[in-house]
Amino acid sequence: MCPRHLERHRSDRIGWLRAAVLGANDGIVSTASLVLGVATAEASRSTVLIAGIAGLVAGAMSMAAGEYVSVSSQTDTERADLERERRELATSGPAEREELAGIYVERGLTPELAHAVADQLMAHDALASHARDELGISATTRARPVQAAITSALTFAVGAALPMGLLLAAPDTRVVPIVGGGALLCLGVLGGLAARVGGARTMVGAMRVVFWGALAMAVTAAVGIMFGTTPT
């Protein structure tokens, strides 16, 4: 038996990386935008702080709920497809063999080899073979609702904690530039790291998140300026 050659592919990280990047990015952008919007409305420091904390908690819970519901829907679809495939294998085995062999023929195998491969794979695990090659469902791509929800909530909270820390450290007269500039710096680092882990170009990933983050914060700050009132 030949020794198994183990390789680590970046696609193995797709599930948790997506949830982690989305959560942290949303935490930074939404919390920094909220802080800037309230701060530019001439609100007191305590009001800005309370708004930021409320945004952190609400955002983390919203991310967790949204990811859980979304990924659970994907899980339900996968289960339904697998159950249907299980029934078809039980009632139409030869037709399913031909269907699997046809997939391999389309990928470049000769009909004889395609049927031989289909026979061996179905003898080993028919459902797994059809799930992977017909439905595109594998251990790497399977939906995991709880994992996605927890990852999104935690990373949102971590991301939101960054602008909150900047708010606490900033003098009253420098809240907007420090929180805004610091948040953009954090976004750039996050985007670059995510791109590097995923095998993409670091600078492109950083610039992408910085652009959209800057736009979100600018619009929110403009709203605060337009509708804010100076306390008496």
C-alpha cells in the first residue's frame, strides 16, 4: 500500500473563515459607524459609550441568529437532497450507477473506466459518492449552523471591541478621527490577513474592506451631522 500523501488546502478553511471574517468586519464597521454617527450628533461621551455597547451586544446576537438561520436552511436542503438520493439508490440502483458513471465520463474518463470507478465507489459508500460527485456535498462544504453562529457572534464582539477600545482611549475632542482612523486601520489589517489565509492578494483584500468601511462610516457620520443637535 502506498503511503498516504497528506496536504492542507485552503478550501478546508472556507466555512469558518467566511464566518470569522464576516463577523469581525461587521463588528468593526457597524460599531465604529454607530459611534461616529452618535458622536457627530454632538451627543455626550456617556451616550456615545452606551450606544456603542448596545450596538456590540445587539450586533453579536443578530449575527449569531442570522448565521444560524441561514446555515440551518442550507442544512435542511442538504438533508432533503441526501434523503432523496438515499431513496433513489434503494429503488433505482442501476440508474444511479449510470448517472454517476456519466458524471465521470463528462470529467474525461472513458466509459469503461467511468463504470469501473462508479462500481468501486458505490460498493464502498454509494451515498457518499453521489453526495460528493452529484450533489457537491462533502465534509468540507457541509453546513454547520452552530459553528457558524458561535464564530460569527464571537468575531463580531471582538471586532466591535476594537472601536470601543479606541473610544475609551480617545480624548473628548478627538473621538471622531481616532475611532474612524483606528477602525480603518483595523479593517485593513483584517482584510489583508483574511486574503493571505485564503491565498488571495493581500493588498487587494485590505483595500476592499477599507473602501467599504470608510464609505459606511462617512455616510453614518454625515447622518449624525445632519440630524444632530447641540445639547444645552
